[in-house]
Amino acid sequence: MAPISGKPMDVIKKILSVHVILDYYDDKKFQNMRNQNVTVTTLFQASGQAKGQEGFLKLTDLSTGAVTFTSASDPNGAGADLVKPV
């Protein structure tokens, strides 16, 4: 959270709203992805403030069974891996 500390509140809201997927995903749904890419909508996209692909995330099922989350607007940028479902 340190990188967004001190940012204006509207910027923080945009950043956090990208982390809210507007669909339900559980372990079984991730397992059924099997070597697929899925683009999902976030709260930021639904807000109407996103430009282009900014409010979408790309979920990629790796052959190892892991799932990676990247920005649909910058799929080569930094991403995050699903460690385990909670």
C-alpha cells in the first residue's frame, strides 16, 4: 500500500476499484479455465471512468495450474499470481 500512500483520494479509489472483479471466481472456476485467457470486468470499468481496456483484467491459466492476473490494457506489465483461494 505504500506506493499509493499520499495520493489524492480519487486516485486511490480508482486503483482499489481495479482490484474488485465483477464476477464470482472460486477454486473450481479457476481450475476449469485450463490453459485459457479470460478477460474480466472490474469495478473501475463499471464506474465509467476507465479509458479503453483500463478497467479490465486478463486472467491467464498457466500450464502449472497457477493463475496470473494482469492488466488488459498492459498485459506485459507487472501482474499478480493467485497463491491460494481464501
